[in-house]
Amino acid sequence: MRIKFYLLSLALTLLFCMEGLAQNKITVSGVVRDKNGNAGMGGVTIAAGNPPKTLGTTDDKGSFTVSVDAGTSLQFSFSGYETVNRTVTAGSRALEITLAPRQNSMTEVIVQGFKSKTRETSTGSSTIITGKALQDVPVSNVMELLQGKVAGLNIQNNNGSPGGMGTIQMRGLSSVNISADGFLTPTSPLFVIDGVPVDVNTNYEYGFQGGGPGISPLALIPPEDIEQMDFLKDAAATSQYGSRGAYGVIIVTTKRGSSKVPIIQYSSNFFVKSPPKLRNVIGGKEERLSRIQAIMAYDTSYAAAQALINGTNFLADSLNPYFNNATNWQDYFFRSTYNQQHNLSISGGDVRFNYKTNLNYYQENGIIQNTGFRRYSLSMNAAYQPTETFRAMINLSTSLGQKQNGSGVGLVQTGVASGASTSSLLPPPSLFSENNSVLAASTVKNNNKTSNISSSFDISYEPIKGIRFGNLLSYNFNSGTTDRFTASTLNNGSSEAYSYNDRTYTLYNRSIINFVKAVNNLHNFSGYVFNEINSYGFKANAIQLNQTAHDQVEGPIGYNPNITGGGTLDNIKDTRQHGYGGSFSYNFDRKYVIDFSYRFDGLSTNGPSQGYSQNPAISARWNFGREKWFDKAYWLNYGSIRASWGRNIKPTGNIFDVYGKYIAGSQYNNDPTVTIDFGTAPNVNFLPETQTQTNVGLEFGLWDNTVSATFETYYRSIDNQVIGVTLADINGFGKVQTNAVSLVNYGFDY
């Protein structure tokens, strides 16, 4: 009887517990929709617990019903969408769940040519770097942050100083032409800043990059003001930029206001830079002993070796500290520096009207003595869109860059490059030696300044749905100066004062007509036609004074006129460019995509026989991940194959190569003369450089994009490259620039 009583009590207890648990269960119903609020999403997995346990899935209308305890966190997940968690409360009865697509490379918006496309419909080779990847890292040039982040992009700072020009190459070497300063002719990509092309190679064509300021245009743009950077690599992506896009295109989009409430942001950085590990050197006693050992080992005889050692004071005298103290000259060239950056921005607005103002100050002292960079920049933009058919945007910016180059430029930095190999046994007996690299590194005055004023106005109107007219007008003015003074005590007894300044203006106008048409949401057509006019002007002045009267006087007082040169380089004519063309794109259900573009480029530097160059491109894309046979392949998020072919024709010569130039000659009757430059003969049959490129790419994402990859291979041939050919004396000219070089470039990006 007692056992039966215990069993009955236990059964009643369990029954009451289960009833209590059942009373805490809550039945929840609801529907799951996508971000656009369209029809319900079927097949959405509903789970709870940790680790999550599946409770069920939504039906074909997106509806669901589950019973859970109060306080349970429900997890809604679907392949390709962000997971949403929702906690059930005592009052929960009906839930509305919205799932947003998970951001992946297929949803990125890419600027290709003069229009924007999603990566899913883009047929060109491109890479996107968002502004978030560039924030909170103080640098003088935003390109310093991109090394290693973009496949095929090689960035080198040749002179090592902050804010320097450096070199940028997209997909390998594009030129074998050697300039007068020993460097390869720069082949930097074309920069497009808020729709306005900026060619950093232009000044080099006139031969003034080495003597000019050498401050990178991107060093004048603070990273905090950049929204996105698009890197266009193959001909399909760059053909609409014509000849200037032959070496690739980098599109920079700055930030705009997006908040109805004005937002004021201030950020500052204080940072320290230290020299890298320096070379191990020997000095003092160790250096003296190593020299003695070398002489004893390799001289012709023991007697000759002893005679050489005893006849050399710094080898024979082992007691004199002047000859035995170790001096590591690297310590005099390098230093640790304290630097700062401040950025203030004010932004606001909505879809109808938005604005943004950004003020930036950047100061970096170089780790090499007597080098550094400062940037002052102010930018303003505003956009007005009262209706969906009309839009107007304006951009204004001004900036000033100040750069100290120290005792040298580039790889020929005299003091620093020679410091590690300088003997510590031979310091000059006086600070006033005829050539003292330590003093030169710390006291030579070599200051560069670059100022920039840029403005643009963009307007568009859609009179008929699907057809939009637009026009972009911009004006850009640059001024650069270089002031350098080397005292006689630092330059073999001959002082040198050098001054250079240049002025550059660019007037750019582009008119465009865009059209978009969709048929049954399956057949999608888009394209545009455009007309582009670009006017470029450049003027420079340079003067060099040698053997001035006194090192304390840097001006043109008392110099040797026989070894002094300079003058106004104002016979450089303005350059004109006219381009027109168009692009057509078709895709079927975002599954099959084909693009075709064509551009005609007319440049005044092409020569009379080559007025207009032609730049065609064709490309296609197959998004095989959208095929029906992959519908049940939940492990595949996306997959595509694309291929492109295109041609870019770029004039690599300048107006001097085509038409020749005049130079200052000798004096006649005590008056200066002007004569033809017989060093280089003009060549009116000069041909532009022709680049032909083929690109094939594969993209895929697996297991909710846990694994994603892009693999590309390309082949580029470059013909009609420029090289100087020496002429026989009978011609009267020293050489002529010809198209006698070809180059092949191929590789992989992944």
C-alpha cells in the first residue's frame, strides 16, 4: 500500500509540473518578408536555444506558427540574408519579421565608365575599397593605405618623404622608357575625383616632374573625406575614359550629407613615427682593424702592406680617439617624430537637399632630418533634387601642401643614401668642409608648395522616363613652387640657389544622354552617348644661380652669370582633347550580360596624321549561380564567369616630340638669341601607343559567403612605345623620338 501511495503522489506531482510548464508556453504566429516588404519568404528557418535548435520553417507565403516559452529568442535565417533575432514576451502574439539581403560582392555598386552598376551586372575587372577601410589611420597620402589591398596594384614611394608623388602601377610595368633622371616614365592610373578626371602624368610629359613640387594629388585629399574608391583594371572597365585610362582608372568618391539633423564631427590623431631597423655598421677601432686585415691579406707583399699601414695616420695611430671613436652616421640622419592630424566636418540633409563641409589639417615630420609634409584642405559640396527628374550638384575644394625634401630627391638622396657607407674614421677636420653630408641633410633648404583650387557643377534632367540628360563642367587650377638653396660649405665650395614655379589649369566639360529600358523585368537595356571636351594649359618658370656672394644671402645678388641658367618656359602651347562615344549594355534576368563601348579621342599631341584614335571594348558575363540547376545548391551563394577584350590608344609623346621646340641660343651682338632645338628632331608621323588587353575572370561565394574568391587572368600587349633613336650627324639633329618598342604584360589576380 505504501509503495502505491508513493507512485500516485509522484504521478500527481509530475502532472502539476507539466501543467505549469504548459501554462508558460506562448503560441506565436507571424510572417517573414524581405527588405522591400514584398510577398512572404518561404523556407525561412526558425530556431531557438544555444546551440540553436530548429523549430520549423515558414510556408510558401512566409507564414509560421511556433509555441515557445516567454523570454525565448527566436532566430530567423535564410541563405543570402542577414539573420534576425527576436525575443518573445508575454504579450507577443503576432510578429512581423523583415530580412535584409546579406551584403556581398554581388551587391556592391561599381562606377564603370559614366554609369553605376551592381557587380552582378558588371563585366569589367574592378575592386572596391570603402571609406571605412581608410579611416582612423593618419597618413600623408591615402595611397599608402592601399598597398596589398588591391590585387595588381603596386605602390612605391620613391623618395621616402611624406606627401611624395611616388609611382603607382596597375597590373605591372607599362613602359620601358627611361627618363633623364634615371627613372622609368611614370604610368600612373587616371584619377577621377567626383567625376572629374585628374591625370597625374601630364606634367611629366613636359619634363618638369623632377624639378617641380612632386606632391601627389591624393596627398591633398584627407582620407576622412573619402566615401569609396573604385579600381578599374581591364579595357572593358576603362575604355570610356579613352587614352587617359590606358594605365587603369581609380575613381574617388567623396562623402556627402545624409542626416536631416546637422552632424558635427571632430577627430584628431597624435602619432609617433620611428625609423625602421637600420643597417649594422662597424666603426672606430673595429673598422680600423678590418682595414688592416684586408691590407695584410691582399697586398702584394708583407713589406708593402706594412708600409701602407704605417704611412696612413688613421690606420697606424691606435691611441688617438679622433681615429678610433665609432661614429654611426645613420644616427645623424634619422629621428623619431611626433605628428598630428585634425579633421572637422559638418554635414546634413536628405534626398531633396544635402550638404557637407570638411576642414582638415595634417602635419608629419619625416623620419629623415629636414623632411616633412603639411596639408591644409577645405572642401564643400551640396546636392539639390526637388523631384525625381531633376538633380544638381556642386563641389568646391581648395588645398595647400607644403613639403620639405631635405638634401636630396628620390633615390639620389645624397646624405642618407651614402650615410651607411661613410667611413667613421674620416670625419672632416672642420664643419666647413667643402662637402659635408651630415650638414647637408640637416641644413639644406629644399621646400615645395602645391596649391589647388577645384570646382565642378553637375546637372541632370529626365524629361521622359528612362531618358536622362546631364552635363558636368569643372575647372581646376594648380600652382607649384620649389625653392632650394645649398650653401657653398655643403656643395664643394659653390653655392646654388634654385627657384621653380608652375601654373596649370584644366577646363573640362562632359555632356551625356543616358537611357534605361526594361521589358517584362527580364530584358534590361541601358546605355549612354557622350561628348567630352578638355583643355589643358601649363606654364613654368625656373632660375638657377650659382656661386652667390655669401651663404647668408640667398637672393640674386652677386652670382656668376657664366654658370647660371633659367628663364620663362612659356612657349608651351595649350593641349586640347575632344572625345565622344557611347556604351550599350543588355542583360537577361541578370543572368546573361553583354556590354559594348566605343570612344573616339582627338588630341593635339597625336600629330597631324593621327587626329582621332579609336578605343573599342566588348565584354560579357554569365552568372551561372542563377541557373535553375543551382536552385537547390544551398552551398552556392553566387558564381559567375566573365570575359573582356578592349583597346586603349594613348599618345605617349608630347607636343615637343611632334612639332619640335625653340631654346635659348648663344648671344649675337650682345643680345640673346632663340634657335631651334637641334637635340631632338620633330616627328609629325608620331604614332600613339596602342594597348590591347584580354581579361577572363571567375567569381564565386560558398556557404553563406564564408568562402568567397575572385580569380582573373589577363594578357596585355603594348605597341608603338616611344624611344629616342640617335641620328647621323648629316641630319643636323641629335635624335628623333620614334615608335620602336613593344611590350607584353600578362599575369593573374586573385
